[in-house]
Amino acid sequence: MRTGIWLIGARGSVAVTALIGAAALRARLVDATGCVTELPPLRAAPLPAWSDLVFGGHDVVTLPLLKKAETLAAAGVVPGRLVTALADELGRTEQELRPLPSGDTQAETAGRIADDLRDFRDRHGLDRVVVLNVATTEPVVAEHPAHGSLDALRAALGEAGTVLPPSSLVAYAAFEAGCSFVDFTPSTGARLPALAELAARAGVPYAGNDGKTGETLVKSVLAPMFALRNLRVTSWSGLNLLGGGDGANLADPAANAAKVASKQRVLGDALGYQPEGTSRIDYVAEIGDFKTAWDLITFSGFLGTGMRMEFSWHGCDSALAAPLVLDLARLTAAAHRDGRRGALPELGFFFKDPLGDGPSALAAQWDALTGFAAGLTR
Amino acid sequence: MRTGIWLIGARGSVAVTALIGAAALRARLVDATGCVTELPPLRAAPLPAWSDLVFGGHDVVTLPLLKKAETLAAAGVVPGRLVTALADELGRTEQELRPLPSGDTQAETAGRIADDLRDFRDRHGLDRVVVLNVATTEPVVAEHPAHGSLDALRAALGEAGTVLPPSSLVAYAAFEAGCSFVDFTPSTGARLPALAELAARAGVPYAGNDGKTGETLVKSVLAPMFALRNLRVTSWSGLNLLGGGDGANLADPAANAAKVASKQRVLGDALGYQPEGTSRIDYVAEIGDFKTAWDLITFSGFLGTGMRMEFSWHGCDSALAAPLVLDLARLTAAAHRDGRRGALPELGFFFKDPLGDGPSALAAQWDALTGFAAGLTR
Amino acid sequence: MRTGIWLIGARGSVAVTALIGAAALRARLVDATGCVTELPPLRAAPLPAWSDLVFGGHDVVTLPLLKKAETLAAAGVVPGRLVTALADELGRTEQELRPLPSGDTQAETAGRIADDLRDFRDRHGLDRVVVLNVATTEPVVAEHPAHGSLDALRAALGEAGTVLPPSSLVAYAAFEAGCSFVDFTPSTGARLPALAELAARAGVPYAGNDGKTGETLVKSVLAPMFALRNLRVTSWSGLNLLGGGDGANLADPAANAAKVASKQRVLGDALGYQPEGTSRIDYVAEIGDFKTAWDLITFSGFLGTGMRMEFSWHGCDSALAAPLVLDLARLTAAAHRDGRRGALPELGFFFKDPLGDGPSALAAQWDALTGFAAGLTR
Amino acid sequence: MRTGIWLIGARGSVAVTALIGAAALRARLVDATGCVTELPPLRAAPLPAWSDLVFGGHDVVTLPLLKKAETLAAAGVVPGRLVTALADELGRTEQELRPLPSGDTQAETAGRIADDLRDFRDRHGLDRVVVLNVATTEPVVAEHPAHGSLDALRAALGEAGTVLPPSSLVAYAAFEAGCSFVDFTPSTGARLPALAELAARAGVPYAGNDGKTGETLVKSVLAPMFALRNLRVTSWSGLNLLGGGDGANLADPAANAAKVASKQRVLGDALGYQPEGTSRIDYVAEIGDFKTAWDLITFSGFLGTGMRMEFSWHGCDSALAAPLVLDLARLTAAAHRDGRRGALPELGFFFKDPLGDGPSALAAQWDALTGFAAGLTR
Ligand SMILES: NC(=O)c1ccc[n+]([C@@H]2O[C@H](COP(=O)([O-])OP(=O)(O)OC[C@H]3O[C@@H](n4cnc5c(N)ncnc54)[C@H](O)[C@@H]3O)[C@@H](O)[C@H]2O)c1
Ligand SMILES: NC(=O)c1ccc[n+]([C@@H]2O[C@H](COP(=O)([O-])OP(=O)(O)OC[C@H]3O[C@@H](n4cnc5c(N)ncnc54)[C@H](O)[C@@H]3O)[C@@H](O)[C@H]2O)c1
Ligand SMILES: NC(=O)c1ccc[n+]([C@@H]2O[C@H](COP(=O)([O-])OP(=O)(O)OC[C@H]3O[C@@H](n4cnc5c(N)ncnc54)[C@H](O)[C@@H]3O)[C@@H](O)[C@H]2O)c1
Ligand SMILES: NC(=O)c1ccc[n+]([C@@H]2O[C@H](COP(=O)([O-])OP(=O)(O)OC[C@H]3O[C@@H](n4cnc5c(N)ncnc54)[C@H](O)[C@@H]3O)[C@@H](O)[C@H]2O)c1
Ligand code: NA
Ligand code: NA
């Protein structure tokens, strides 16, 4: 089951950490800590092996992979010894990266992206390709009439002007090329009726949105805890401090808004009501990839007694995200092989804002995920 | 289904909070926040109604209930207005409390305890009685050969000397009187082969041990979170600062040891290995009932990257425990009515150190609990 | 030394807590915890006694003092027993409160405010009156040419339109009436060249701005600690979560901006450079007066090693502010009696953003304060 | 002013970090962050220059300096590039290290230690030598009659058996050899009447005890903050989690007791009363040198309102200690040259448990230190 993973944003922190990690796993230089697909119930599923994976991708910058890898090592995100040991392998992947193409109309751009995907598949004789978006988070996008149906969309794309944000154009191109699509970012991606229509016609699955790696992961277990004990959460406020490329982009209010909405949704879902409070994201260059999130939760219990809980999370975002990116690629490829088409709500375990209306509590999402894996045809 | 709840330690903080709460619920002065049996899936189960419950109990001190209630109000554990409104009701319950009896041998003591239980049941025409231990935590108890079988135990109890710790003697008496038993403390209670034998013969169920209300509750959702993400917890250390009667008792190293062991167990169960670190309990009179627990968790992720999480929990122990005491009484009475005998592992949701070998992750315990409730005969 | 204290915002939380506290101190119902002027080196200074103080004030709302006091008791800010014991006394102070007057021009308004002040002084035969601003924080104010000189200001005030924000108009009226002025808020107050000129001519002192009671107080000792150890603070970020009237007002971005600027200033002063990071204020109604602030400080030490510190502060804002309000009134009255005119930089100990360019480290501010007190004529 | 620094425990983490740092400063590879003697008011004092310092020392283990340096680099305590750049320099210092000598009586042992010190001074033509104890913390030591006077001590040392703990024997030898002595550990060191007598006779100064680098440093500014605001600290509890050699040793209850006592002293001194609570130290190997301390402070303010503060400190102990070790050596050498003899209470700024009865608030200690530096003869 030779499987291609095509990374959008392939020169970014998450992508390069995933590339180093996949190479290190293949070379048996590390164990699979952080990879959910290596846990007992999923390990048995018929997923592509580490050695079956081939990587390529698009980016809008040209920083060499090796340079980026060295920066990640200096920041403590990946061990320096791995970068040294895997330099050749990274050099080979470098050959598979392409600048994000651009045409006169969005239809033309999409066509060129799809060509790159088909070339990649053919060049390596791949059974299928998963397109995985780990590019910079986009600002929230204005609605457009052409988003509503595939015919309208096709017509609009052929004209001058911008109809789709980059993440959705990539999803469009992926589906056209017969590839599945995973959106690890809060961007729009495949979340438009026209694209759902296209995925269904093309017979490909997709998953998203926004990888759940830090504060929201913790929320997805704490909020159900309060709910199961019938404790009333009266407020939940948070502050995320982070640097790095993702942080710098989130300093932009528009991108920030997209992310923040995605971060509070789990509370309403898990509790059945939306408690007071917001979750903020502040860019602090100095803090780099090792982000700190602090949350204060006030709640009331029996007879109205008020109580509180605080937590601080000091996580390395890219180290948390990268193994999930690999997990998602393996699972989506398997779903594709199995003939699944359209949204994959069973992968909600991985996302802050999952497609479909599956459960938001982590434990319930885990049950959905293991059920999905158990159902895959061998 | 008139149900008696006989509290061992009936003049303590947890007990009196539970008494005030039950009276307030019956009088519809409060909602049922904190009561798990009022959540949708359990609310439908055939449990005794709030108005079916009758309270009595033993204690070794004589502090009037109303005095204790006023102290709890002054400390912010219960609202003062409830104490005022329910003073008469508390006065009536006062009449149902008895000093813990004592005889020349433990057999004699147990006989008198059982007599008090039978009197209570007869006096109020109760269908059944749940004996619920919320007394001071005992020191860890030395093994004794008579713990191994009911015959040996019966023989030994008839002689001078101490064979059973108070909590186990109470369980013995409860079973002899045909009552079910719940141990909300880390004391030995019913956890002896001889008592398991007796419960089976007497046809009564029992549950325990050690109510899960604070730091351990949080552990029971965070530890599975790390496990489900295949993150390796490298250390987990905690400090619990608390005052109150329970805190004062835990300042005694022997009682402390019992509690601390009970608090780390969940980690090994949920993670599959025991991470470094201990959970300490320190008595700080000033802090009173609003205990503060702080935990530091270090963990490693993909490619060995080290990360950490901290949390502080500021909970009011009695306000967290009291509704669970009521839940446990309702559930155990229903099990008894349904003919269940022996340990009730399905109630592990409520305990730090559950009887039987059920799951330790809160979500899985919830599934077991709702399954149990759904299976109760109407 | 009969001394009047005229509170602007007299029906607010800080004001009413101060009124209850002053009455309780006079009645010897409480000790002077929280009052800096009762510490040994200041206690010896020739300040007005508690029994010398007479209270009055302006507000724009009409909520009765006793109602407000009961609200504060219900929220745990002041003990209920004090409100009960001091109800009569609060009733007497109620008679001394006036609605904030208003005229056709700002000159006329100021005239009426000054009249209220003179009436108060005469009615009670007071030696002097301190006007103390504890009203709602105002938005940052646009510059106006008339702010630059007293002549220009007088001319402009006589015409229609708004020249001064309310806090500055009050300062103007106070000076005209021969009263000293203290600004406990971040509003503009006396911080305009024209008002400095007026205070000098009127021969009255003034102090401000913005009482230092929580996060900034902690900063004023932690920032010097890093500086004295030659540790480089690389970022300092904070989030303040609070409800109450002050919090609701700070939910307004303009008022928020005034406060936030005032909160970071201490860092640049104490460290000699401005570290990255901001201090945010978020309104969370549920949290009420017991505000929570969380700060994350990253710093680097010997050979560049990176480290971090976090703190959470759970303070009751009004309980922290009220004793300082009383301290400031006593100290400013003594300065006035001693013939001091103009700004009092020696009171920088009390403020986030002190007038003049005194030290910003708390210990150095304390030295300045005790020096000032020691220099007061007996 | 060629100055020798003789480190007891020269192969430990603090010592080797100091050695690397001093070499890096001399080679101008780093700036002096963390060095207090490089702050403006001290920088002007007549202290030995970085290039005047020569290092040697004793240890009981033989692990090569370079190996230890590499371990520190791998743990992130020092930058790897410095270890590479300074390998030759570390090789030269390696030649100056000696195994801790041992004789048949303690007098003989002391004689050999003194010989090593004199050899070192002569070999390098040093003006004077500071002996600096950074060895493993010793258990608290039993009193002995010979500790009371120099004559009794001399007599006792000549006999078989142990009269002095290792740290005190080293102080004895240092004084005999005409060297000054600094104790950076909580061990007994020079704190015995007999040794005070000897230092006075030998005309040498000494300083100590127990470097103040983390939790206690923070206490030394926060406790005065509460005191200056007349806030009553009702409890102060802490937990220190650390690994490393120092942590492993502190897992021993006897050594732990010495350290813990030293950590709470500052509170009583700064507040004027000892609040409830203890400060614990737990060994967690996994945490290594980057220790985490958490403190909970409860306090009451105006009218008895209860509040609380928490902090977490994540510091690298050796990186915090090493520059202070260098500062102390420079300052003590200058005091020695200036003819100071006996204890140096003006260096209390650096210690948890300073000799003499100087102030315990950091700001006041800073004033004492700068006064001392200003008084040094040029
Ligand atoms: N790390 C986490 O824990 C985590 C969790 C959830 C979501 N995410 C999301 O993953 C994404 C990547 O994060 P990162 O830390 O790697 O960010 P990054 O800034 O390091 O990398 C983003 C990369 O995307 C490239 N890019 C930008 N626009 C592009 C486009 N239109 N087409 C192709 N490439 C483009 C950039 O040049 C850059 O190389 C972000 O959107 C982030 O919000 C990350
Ligand atoms: N509050 C919680 O969150 C929580 C959680 C888990 C377990 N627990 C356990 O619940 C128990 C009660 O806690 P609390 O805060 O009410 O303590 P408490 O000290 O207020 O009350 C204990 C009561 O038990 C009585 N008692 C002591 N020995 C007795 C005996 N042999 N027979 C009968 N009564 C006896 C005491 O006189 C006292 O009235 C403790 O064992 C505690 O560890 C509490
Ligand atoms: N509590 C603290 O720790 C603290 C610290 C520093 C500064 N402050 C400042 O103290 C002030 C008072 O805080 P609070 O918590 O009492 O707020 P609050 O909202 O409870 O009270 C403010 C009062 O001012 C009145 N007011 C509004 N505009 C007025 C005007 N123009 N003239 C007269 N009265 C007016 C309001 O009606 C209200 O009664 C705020 O500006 C706050 O920022 C408080
Ligand atoms: N790092 C800090 O922030 C800090 C602060 C205050 C005090 N201290 C104290 O500094 C000391 C050193 O700490 P560390 O982290 O370097 O510990 P470490 O364990 O890394 O080093 C101690 C060294 O002392 C050596 N040693 C033991 N007994 C000896 C003896 N009798 N004579 C000579 N050498 C001996 C050991 O072999 C070891 O090499 C400890 O006592 C610690 O408590 C450290
Ligand atoms: Na905290
Ligand atoms: Na924290």
C-alpha cells in the first residue's frame, strides 16, 4: 500500500518535524511515542506501514529543509543527532517539494496543483495520495454564492478574482486529482458544500479541522469531567502565549479569530451550555515553539459552593502535532482504500473542531476512532 | 422504596453536608448540582427518590448537628440560609444519631451496632438500609490470620483483643444485620476475604473505597489523556494542602500512608506503568475545607521532546463529597433491591481505589455506571 | 486635626469598603490589617487619628450605601457582622453624600463641586479636606490646547463643550476650594500642566495615580529581584480576570488601554528595558471582586540558560484598595497641614504610575515614604 | 590582585558550571548575565578582574571535568559550543584538582588540605586564595564540646574519631593556611565558635551559608511585600521538585532537614512571625537540574478578608548558582585584601541563612552589599 503524503506548508515547523520523525521511524532511530496509530488497538489495523510512506509538498517559501531542520534542532524541538543522521534523506525529500503554483484564474491554479499531485503519484507509483494542509492559518473567509454548489463553483473559478481561499483551492485540486484531503489547520479547507459535493463525486474521503494538541486537548477531557460530576462550570478563560511562525501569524487579528472560535467550541459541546470567558492567543516571539497556555476554570458544586481550577500547559507544538499528522495520513489513506468517501467524523479525536457532529469528549472520540479502525477491511 | 442511610461518622463534615443537602433537595430549596444520579442517563433509573430517604448514624463525638452545620456555614461550605431554614429538620435527624456502641469483645460491639441498625430499620419501616462509612480515615491495618475466612473471624471476634479495625467491624455488623455497606474512606472496611464471604452469605452488596473528589478525579481524566495520545508521563508529583478534621487526621503519618497509596494507584492503572513521583498531603489548619492541590506532570513526546503540565485544584472537599455520598446510597440501595450481592465494581466511578478490577479512566467508569443503572430492574 | 475625606465615586466598591473599614476601626471592631500607616515607622507620624476623619462624597448613582454594603458582604468582601453593627453609622454618612453636580458650562459644574466641598468643610468645622477619586476609570483623553496653562484652561472652561474629563474637573474644583486631591484611578486627574499650576497657586498638594494593589504590586518586587540578580527578563505577559463594577468598565477597550499602560510601566522602570509581552484585563462577571491575575515571566541567566516563573494572584480588589485609600487620605492631609504644595512623589509606594520620577521598586518607594513621614512637622 | 578560587566539590554541577563560565567570561565568549558584581554599583568596586582568577579544588570523585561539562551541556545547563571551545582550558584546570586528602586523625587530614592550599598559592604566585564550599550538603551535625573553643578543638582533632564534619574541617584548614572561606551550602562550615576564634586569629574573613537561588530568593522579596502592605500571611507552603546530584542527596532525610530549615527562616525574619506551613524538597530524577518549586501563600487583608497567591519557579539551579559563586569569590577576596576578618554579614544578599543578623529582605541586603563595596579601599 504505497502511500504518498503531500504536505501543504511543507517547509513549516509541523511539516518538517513530521518529515524528520517519519524518516527516523523508518530508520528505527526512535520509538513511536506520540503516534496514536501505534497504540495497541490501532496498531493491529491495516494501515500503510512507515516504510510505505513517500513525502512531497508545496510551500510558498524556499528555505531549504535542512536549514529548517537545523533551526528546529537549535530550538529543542527535534534532537540535533537526528538531523545529522537523516541529512541525506531530507535531501531526497527536498527534491519532492514544489513551489505552490499560480495561474491566471483560480481554475488554472487548481489545475497546476492537481498536475503536481498526479506527477507525484505517477513518479513514485503510489496507490494513493493524501494531501495534508499544515500551511499558515488563513483569516476567516467571507461567504461567496459560488461556495454553495459545485457547478456554481466551477463557473466562478474560471473567471478572474478570488473565489476560494488557498486551503479550499488545494482541497478542490486534491479532489480533482483523486486524492484525499486532511486539514490540520482552522482554515476553511474542504468545509464548503461545493467541495463536499466534489469529494462525493470523486469518491474520496476528507478529515479536519485544526489539530488538537494543547489547551483544547486538555479541555476535551476536563470539560467532560465536570459534566459527568454534574458540576456547573461558571467561567473558563485562557491565555495562550506562543512564538514561532504559527504564533506570528496568529498575532494577526483575523487569523486569531478563526483559531479562538475553534478553541472554545469544545466547551459548549461537552457541557451543554457555553460558560463565560474567552480563550486568547498572544504572540510572544521569545517563547518560541514551547508554548504556554494557562486556563482558569470556576465552577460551582453542591448547594452552590464556588470552586476553581487552574492549569498551565507547556507544550512543544510541533512535537505534539507532527505524530498526529502522520497518524491522520495513515488513517485517511486506509479509509480511501476502503472506499470511504466524504467527511470522516470518526477522526474527530484529532481535531479541535471536527467535521460532522460526533462527540467532543476525548474518550468518546477514542471509542469512535477505534471502532473505525476495527471496521477497516483487511 | 423507603431507604435508610446510616452514616458512620455522622457528625463529620461530609456527613453533615450530605444531611443538609438531602434536606434541602427534599424541600426543593436547591437544585441537584453535584449529584451524579440526577444526570440524564441515571435520572431515569429506578432509584429511591429524595423523599424516600431517612437518615441516622453513629459517631464517637457528641457535637450537635446544628452546631456543626453552623460551623460549616461560617466556613463557606454550605449557605447559612439553608442551615436556618432546615434547623427543625436537622433537629429531627439529631434524634436518629447514636453514640458508637462498645462491648467487652468485638463480637459484642458488632452485635450492638447491628441492633442499632435493626432498630432504625424497624422504627421507620424501611425496606432496606445502606451503611455508609464517612468516619475518620484509619491507619493502615496489620494483617491478621482471622481476616482470611468467616469461621476464623467469628471465632476470633469472640475473644478479647482487636481483630478488626473499626471500619471493618462496622461492615461486619452491617452484613449481619442484612444491610449493604459503602466505604467512602480509604480504611479497610469490607476489603477482607472473611467479609466478602459474609456479604455473599447475607446476600448484600457493598462498594468502595475512598471517594474520588479532587486531585485524583483530575488524574483519572488526565492520565488517560496522556495514554490515548501515546505521550510518556515521566513524572507526576503532587502536594495536597488541607485543613479541617480530615486534614488534621492525615497529619498522622499512618493515616496519611493509607491515603497517599490510594492516590497514586490510578496512574499505574491508566498508564500501564508507574511514573516517578509521589503525592503528598500536608495539614495546614488555616486552609480549612477549601483544599488546594498542585500537581506537576512531566512527559515526553515525539522524538523524545520533554514537556510539562501543572494544575492547581481549589475544591471544597465536603461540598464535592456530599452529593456523591447520596448518589452512592441511592445506587447501592437499588442494587440491593435488585438482588445484587458482593462487591459492586460498577460503582468505581466514585472511588479512588475501586473494588474489583474495573477500568480506572473516568470515561470508562462512567460507561460501566450507566450500564449498571440501565440494567436495574424496574 | 479634623480631616474631611471627600470620595468621588462614593457609592462604589472601594469607597464603601473604605467607609465600612474606617467606621469599624473607629469602633475598634477590627484591627488595622492592610493599613500601611499603622506599621511601626509610620504609626509614629503626626497623622490625623481615625477618630478625626469625617466622610462625604459625590457619585452619579443613587444606590443607598447600606444596600451596597450588603452586596459587598454577600460577595465576601466585608464581613456581614460589620454591616449589621455599623448600619447607623453608614446611615449618617449617607446624609453626607451628594449627586455629582452639573452646570451649563464646565466652569459652572466645577463651581458647584467646589461649593459642595466648602459646605462640607464648614458644616463639620474641618481643618482641611482631601478629595479622593475612586470613581470609574475614564477612557484615555485627547489632548486639548487649554490643558497647557491655567489661563487658557479658565477661558476654555467658561465656554460650552468639554475641555476636561470628569476626574480633572474634580481636581480643578478641589484646588479652587483649597482642598488637596488624590487620584486612586488611572484617569487623567491632576496630571495636566494647567492643574499643576493651579495647585501651586492654591498651595495644595496632590498625589496619584492608580492604586497598586495586585499584579502590579507583585511586579514591583519581582522585577527588582531579577534586576538585582542581573537576570535578563525576556518576556513578561499577564492576564487579569475580574468582575465587579471596575471589571465591567474595563471591558470597554478605551478604559482598558489606560489601565494596561499603567500596568507595564513598572517593568521598564525597574529593569531598565521593556521586555516583550503585554498585560491583559478581561471582564468575567462570574469572578466578581476576587480577581485572578496570572503572569508568566521568562528570563535568561548565566551563559544564556532560559528559565521561567509563573504566579497567580487571587486578591479581593476592594479589600486591598480600601485601607490604602485611608492611608493616602491621612498622609495627604498631613502634607497639606505641613505646607506641601504640588505633586507628592514620596507617595509613589501606593501607585502603579506615580507622579514625579521617584523609584519604581517597592523597597525604594518604602524608603521614600518613611523618609517623608519622618520629615512631617509635629 | 591574582586570586585563587579553591572549590570543595570541584567536580560537581555548580563548580563545573562556574569553571566553564569563568573561562567563557575571560575568553569574552559570553556576557556577564547573572553576575551581580557586574551590575553598575558593584562593577566600579576594586575587585579582582576575571583574568586575575585561578581555579583549583578538591573532590571525592574522579569524573573528568570535561565529561562532567559534556553532561551539563546535554542537560541544557551550559551551551555545548562553550564546552567545545573551552576544552583546553578545562584540561588545564583538571591539572589543578586534587582528591580530598585523608589522614589518621582529623588534624592530619586538615594539615594535608592546608598543604594543598599552600601549594596552589605558591605554584601560581597568588596574592590570596578563597576556599569555596560547593560540595554535597551534609546531614545536620551533632553538637560536640570541642566546637566551643579553639584550644579544645585543636586537642580533639589530634585524637582518633570525628569531631568536625567535612565542611568544618575544610574551613579549619583554610583558616590555618591563611585563606578566606565561603560556604555556599547549608552545611556547618565555619559556623562554630572555635572556628570564629581561629578566623579572627588568622585575620581572614568568611561568608555563608547556603546560596539563595530559587524559591527562597522569591520569598525574600515577596515576604517583605506582604509585610510592607501590613497584610497578614496566614500560611506559606512549598514543594521543591528536583533531580541532579543535589536532589539525590536531599532525598536523604538528614540532609533534607538541614536544607528545609534554611528555607523557612526568611519568613519569620521578614514578617516578624512564623506563618503556618512547611517547605518540602522531593527528589525526582527525571526533573534533573531544571527544578520546579511551587508555593501557596494564604494571607488576610483589611477586615479579615482571605486571599491567596501561588507561584511556580522553573529554574536551572546550577546556572543560577554559578555566577554567585564567582561573585562571592571576588567579593571575599577583596574583603580579605582590605583586612576584614571574621564573618561578612554584608554578603547576606547571596544566602538563604546569612551569618550575623543582617536584614532578610532582599532590597535591604542589596543596600548592605553596595555599602560594603563602596567602602572597599581602592
Ligand atoms: N503545531 C500545532 O500544535 C498545531 C495545532 C493545530 C493546528 N496547527 C496549524 O498548523 C499550521 C502549521 O503550523 P506551523 O507551526 O508549522 O507553522 P509555520 O509557520 O512554521 O509553517 C507554515 C508553513 O506554511 C507555508 N505557507 C503559508 N501559506 C501557504 C500556502 N498558501 N500554501 C503553501 N504553504 C503555505 C509557510 O511558508 C510555512 O512554511 C498552522 O496553520 C497551525 O495553526 C498547528
Ligand atoms: N471530603 C472528601 O472529599 C473526601 C474524599 C474521600 C474520602 N473522604 C473521607 O471521608 C471521611 C470523612 O471526612 P470528613 O471531612 O467528614 O472528616 P471529619 O473529621 O469532619 O469527620 C469524621 C467524623 O468521623 C467521626 N469518627 C471518627 N472515628 C469514628 C468511628 N470509629 N466511628 C464513628 N465515627 C467516627 C469523627 O468524630 C467525625 O465526626 C474521611 O475518612 C475522609 O478521608 C473524604
Ligand atoms: N480596587 C482596586 O484594587 C483598585 C486599584 C487601582 C485602581 N482602582 C480604581 O478605583 C476605581 C473604583 O473601583 P471600584 O471597584 O470601586 O469601582 P466601582 O465601579 O464599584 O465604583 C465606581 C463608582 O464611581 C461612580 N462614578 C462613575 N463616574 C463617576 C463620576 N464621574 N463622578 C462620581 N462618581 C462616579 C460609579 O457610579 C460607582 O459608584 C476604579 O477606577 C478602579 O480602576 C481600584
Ligand atoms: N545550585 C544551587 O542553586 C544551590 C543553591 C544553594 C546551595 N547549593 C549547594 O551547593 C552544593 C553543590 O550542589 P551541586 O548541584 O553542584 O551538587 P553536586 O552533587 O553536583 O556536586 C557536589 C560535589 O561535591 C562532591 N563532594 C561530596 N562530598 C565531598 C567532600 N567531602 N569534599 C569534597 N567534595 C565532595 C561530590 O563528589 C560532587 O562532585 C550542594 O550542597 C547544594 O545544596 C546549591
Ligand atoms: Na497556579
Ligand atoms: Na502554575
